[in-house]
Amino acid sequence: MSPSATSSTTNTTEPLPGHIGHLTAKETGMLKELWLRLFELFKQKGTEFNPESKKEDAAPAKKGGWFSKKDAGSNTNKELFIGTTTDPSWLSLPLDKALPLVPGEKLQSTFWSMVATDNPDAVVLRFLRARKWDLDAAFNMLANTLRWRLVMRLDDIVALGENGLRDELNKLKPELGNCFVTQLNSGKAYLGGPDKAGRGICFINVNLHHKEDQPSEIIKLLTMYIMETSRFVVHQPVESACIVFNMDGFTLKNMDFDFVKFLVTCFEAYYPETLGSCLIHKAPWVFSTVWNLITPLLDPVVATKIHFTKDVKELSNYVDMSALPGNITGEKDKKTLDEAVKIDPVAPGTLAKPTTAAYQNYQDMIKGYSFETLEWAKTKTNDGDNGQDDRRELARQYRIARLKAELDIRGPTSYQAKGLITVTEDYRVLLNYGSDGWVPLDITEMV
């Protein structure tokens, strides 16, 4: 069956245990307790930090070998954007020492930026599931994610969009931003889908990646930008994504161990429960040596989501042929919508705080959602899914308010310009993977 809005690959998935719509009384109680701990965290004063501006003159790029141990203090590896607006100790110190230093209002702000258009309860539940319902471990994981987001400047990346980020990076070092955009448009990563579980797919063409083509900071920024942008299409009950590593043509020249470690860490520590499936397609024999170095890095749960496919027939067990691009199927002219549509550069975003009525209404909605959630979390009865209809309605109201302010908060992206994600004039969100037979899906109220 070709994927469409009515096919079994999209929205007929039943809620899984421990997810929205399928909670036990005990799980509901733990969800409440984690919310209460978050609200207490957001009250803390912390310490202020006034960063110094950084700018670097142009410097010739160094050639770095694969698995090389170049001087970490060299200009090639020095990060100019990441970590420049926060106290370094926020991330370098152990969590119990660092967390009290971070102002609660900053933690609260990045928490809601992380939630974005998602169901807030669903976001909190992901941390509980990732730590097997250990409340202390889930809180620490969530708090660690929030401090990491502040240091990595995730909210700034979203606000700037691809060309706002380009401009900011170029101010820090000539051509650095141009390098980011070049890598974004290089063809090494495309969005498409869905897989057979209804998840969006990021296709990564590994043979187009060479470690020496960009500083390590650029590949981090590119990874985070794509992950943050793709989270926009999350809709219940589809919370996770699929990655297809197309290894056709891979050689050791394409290996970037630092990138692999960063990506694995992101999924395991900072985007828990968001990787649904990782498909490694047509890996050559030389990759087996590399794989032996990667496997010790993998959390056992993540490892179970990785599958190797040797040909298109095996890959089609996970992704319908209609959703696979031509460079995998061998159909020369077949491309994903992300590949096929050519656009002019989108406008740059800005770091200026929005002043629109829609943004203010969204801030008011956060306050309203927080108040209602605090009152709900204080109640002693934990009745599983009973009462979840009220929570879901509150989440729907939150999502609509966020969507109305989305274009004020999120910098323009090529994915929107190409039509993968469309926010209509009446604030409906349409998801269009563009694969054969796909019918654009209205995901506005799928919370």
C-alpha cells in the first residue's frame, strides 16, 4: 500500500504502554511528581553570567585525519558559537554542583523551547521511560538536558534558522556560516518518509561526508539544527524518527568517529525515546572494523533499534519502496521532496525577542498550562488514564497557541519553503513527505 494519510503507516498506531493514553495509576503518579520537581527547579535564583563577545579572524583550515588526535586547542576545533552565552561551569561541573548555578527562568525557557509544539506530558514521559521509571534518574536526565541545551544554544539555533545562523557564524569567523549552509545543502542528509511505523525518516548519504570538509562545530550545529527542525512534525502517537544510513560507496575516508559519538550521545542523553529505528543499509565489509569501535558506545536499548540491510528488498521490510529515494532504489529520477524542490535562500531569523500578540498569547498559555498542571500534580489521586481527556485538551490548547506563534519563534527553514511542513493561514499544520501516494496529513490536533 502506498503511504497516505489514511494508510496503516501513519495514524492508526495504538498508544504504547507508558505513553499518552496508556498510563497506569503508578505512572501517572510519577508523571505528576516529575512535574512538581520541575516547577521547583524553575523557581531557583541561580547566578547571572555576562558573556564576552568572541570573534575570530580567518585562518586556514587544517586537514584532520580520521580517528586523529589533533590538538584540541587548535583553531580548527575551537567552538565560536556553542557555549559562548553561558558560564562554562554549567556543563563542565557535575550536575549536582552545576544545576544550582543556572537561573531557573533560563531552565524554564529552554524547557518550553524543547517542548515546542509537542504534548508537554509526552515530553516529560520520555525521560521517565528512558530511565525505566526511576524518578530521581529521570529528573537528573531532564535537568542535564536543559543545561546542555542552554550551553549548546539550541533555542538560538531554532530562532535564527539556517540563514540567520549562517550570518551569525560569519560574524564570528569569515566563511564559517557559509560552510554551515554548504553542508546543509550538500546532499548528505535529506528528510522524507514515512517508514512502516509512520515515522519521518532522515536519509544520510555517508559517502558524501568527509570530516575535513568542515570544523567539528559545524557538524554539531548541522546535527542539532536538523534534529530540532524535524521535531516540528511530531504528532501523537508518532513520537520517534527513523534514520537510514545509506552506506553505498562508503570508504574509511567517510568515517567521522567524533560525529558518530556526538549523534549517539544526543539520542541517548538529550533526545531520549526519539530514535525509533536506525537502518544501516549496504554497509561494506570494511565497515565491520568501524562497527566494532562503535558498538561499545551504544546503550543496549538503542542497540536493539539498529538493523542492517544488505539490499533494497531487506530495507523494504522497514520502509515501503514508495518512500525510498532513487539513489537507494536505483530509480535515477526518483527523489524525495526535500531533494527535488529547489528554492531560493530563505530569510534569516533573528535573536530579537518576538513582540507579536501571538507570541504574548503563547507566553500566557505557558503560564496557564503550568498553573493547571501544578494544581493537577498536587492532587493525590492517581487514576491512570482517567482524566487524561482533560490533559489532552489542555495540550491541544497549548499546541494551537504555540503554532500561532511558531513563525515568530522559529527562523525560516528550507523544509517549510519546500512544503514538507506547512503552517496555513488558519494555523493548521500539514505534513507532506512527498513520497509516492502520500496525501498531506493535518497533524494540528494530534496531541
